[in-house]
Amino acid sequence: MTDSEPASPELGARPSEERVAQPSSDELAAKLLAVQRLLRGLNADPDVRMKLHLRFMAICTSLKMPTADRIKGAKRLDRLMADAELARAAGWQGDPLHRRPSGESGGT
């Protein structure tokens, strides 16, 4: 410990490796738009799509709160996007009414 370091960490202070800059409004808006576009074009089981859309709406709602944690919201968006990518990679060949137009398959 040096003279400039306090003897004990302050309450609520994060260690230096955990300090992350808050994402700007533009960065967060870009993530929200990217996730929305991914979910809009997702060819997956309708139940999976519904769960992903509900998670997206919950994230959007939480970010509107005055005490919203932008870092946590950005991480939740990243996890949602990763889960949507997994659902897209799994593909879905269910009901023809829910398939892509003109019989396109999701990469299989």
C-alpha cells in the first residue's frame, strides 16, 4: 500500500478492473435497434421467439426507469442477442405458416 491509497476501500466503490464506462445513449440505442432487427427476422419456434421478445420488452422497460443501470442493460442486451443468434443457428422447420417466404431455409 502506498501513501496515496486509502487503508480500506470506500463503500460502494468498485475495484479498478470492474470500472466500466457507461455506454452513451447512442451506443445503447444502436444495440437496441440491432437486437430489434435480429428478433424481427428470426426464424425460430414461436415459443422461443415470444420469450426473446418478452425479454427485449423487459430490457426496454427497465432502461426507461430514472435509476436505470446502463451497463447492466447493455450486458442484458448482449446476452439476448447471443441467445437470439443461438435460436437462429438452431433453425426451425415447423408450421409452414411460420416459415420464411418462398420456402427459404434458415441456413440448412
